[in-house]
Amino acid sequence: MSQIKSFSISKPARYQNAALEYYLGLTNSPYLHYGYWEPLPTSLDELTPAQLRIAQQAYADRLLAFIPPEVKTILDVGCGIGGNAAQLLAHGFTVEGLAPDPFQQEQFLHRTQGNALFHLTRFEDFKGTAAYDLILFSESSQYIPSTEIAQGSKRSLRSGGYLLIADMFRKNADYQQGIFSNCLVVSELEAALTQQGFQLVKVEDISTHVAPTIDICVYYFQTFGLTTLKYIAQLVAIAVPLLHKIGRRLFNRWLKKPIDEAMQAHAVFDQHLCYQIQLWHLPAETEVK
Ligand SMILES: C[S@@+](CC[C@H](N)C(=O)[O-])C[C@H]1O[C@@H](n2cnc3c(N)ncnc32)[C@H](O)[C@@H]1O
């Protein structure tokens, strides 16, 4: 029997989901994350979907390198369409995926070929306890409040387990409106995790290595997306002038601002955001001094 669940999703998160679908169409890859560009591109010509797929694989490899050797079982929270999970399975880990999205469930199960369980739920509602050696949030922390990440991870990890978070974060809490405003404030996440007894093992700032992905998205949107939109608008203006007039009003009222902001995404990112990979450890009771 098919399982139908409905989840309430905030407006910024819905904007992010729309961006994810656009991104998926652009990359045609098993990953929904930004990737890790190394070497950094030196011209627009190097911003191609093929290069982006290479960057995404490099990011997945980088996450792997953060996983401590004693880890065997992993819960992949916000697992997307299963790219990271398939890679983890290939490296011998036992993996379970979790996401509140039936489309991703289907893709995840297909990609992991029945070798990984999937939980169709929000992390906030997940009831798993003391089960995993490591919980991975690969670009999914931005959808979940810091306190829920900290408390839920403590509950679901085995004693002495690890938390691996890779995501875009707000550098300060003052940035509250706009395309990236759903990202967690880095200091608030740290405070929430510390309060639950997590200790930071390792952190790496990879902002400059993810930024080219913002550039490629803007570049493609500008060159193909907006150009196509303008062409269609011209056709409508010729064929049905009244519809064009109404469409133009609606565009100016509802779409112009988010599109203008999307065009400025790199500058917004530089000013207000950073991208970090963080490894946290939850010491076993006996390890706590
Ligand atoms: C940017 S995608 C990242 C996908 C994947 N981890 C990757 O690295 O390719 C964000 C993921 O977070 C999931 N997500 C959104 N809200 C969530 C929530 N409340 N609990 C768990 N996952 C959530 C989305 O469905 C999606 O799978």
C-alpha cells in the first residue's frame, strides 16, 4: 500500500526545494549537494554540468575522509536521492536513509538496490534510539532547527557515536530574510550541540570550494532560463497581448524580487554565509571528565 504523508514546510524551505529540483535537472547526478571544486575554475567556460558532477563526487569523497575508522553504521539524514548512501554502502558501511519526501524515497531505494532502509519522515519526528555509530547531515541541517538536531542526534546515536554535518551556515543571526536565510546560525548550532554534550573533533571551512556551484546555477539560469523566459514573453506579447500584460504585472509583483536576489546569490553568500564540514563526537558516559 502506498504511504502518503503530508508535512508542513516553511516558505524558505519551499524556495530551497524548488532550487533543488532545478539543480537536479541541471546536474542529472545522484547528489543534491553543492560539490567541492578543486581546482577552482578560472573562467565561466569551466562552469559546466560535467565539472559540477566531478565536484560533487569530490565532495562525497571528502565526507568519507571525515568518518572515523571505528564507524560501521550510519543514518543519512536528509539523504536526498541516495548518492551519498550508495557511496557509503560501496565502502562497506551499513546505511539507513531518512527524508520526508516520497520522490526521494523511490530514488533512494532504486539507487541503493534494496541494501539500505529508508525512513519516510522528518528528522524531528524520527523515533530511532541509540542505534547508529554516526549520523550524517549532508546539506540537510539547514531544514531542521539546531535544538532538534542536537537532541535527536543524541537520542539516535549510540554512546560514543559521531555526528558529521556538512552545510551552508549563517555567519550571524542578523541575516534573516532571503534565499539562504533558512541556513542555521553556526554559533547557535554549536551552542545546541555543546549543550547536549557533543564535542567538536574537526572542522573545515570549504566556502571557496562550493561557491562555483552558485556561479554555475546563476550562469545557467541567466543564459538559458531567463533568455527562454524572455523569448516566451515576446511570443505571448505578439500572440495574446492581454495575457502578456497580465503576466508582466504578476511577474513584477511576485517574481522580480526573488529572481533579482538569486542573481546576487554569490555576493549574498560571501557576505552572510559560510560552508563548513563539522565532525562532532558524543563521548560515552565513561569518557566524560
Ligand atoms: C540539499 S538536499 C541534500 C541531499 C543529500 N544529503 C545530498 O547530500 O545530496 C536536502 C535534504 O534534506 C531533506 N530534508 C528537508 N527537511 C528535512 C527534515 N525536516 N528532516 C529530514 N530531512 C529533511 C530533503 O528532503 C533533502 O533530502
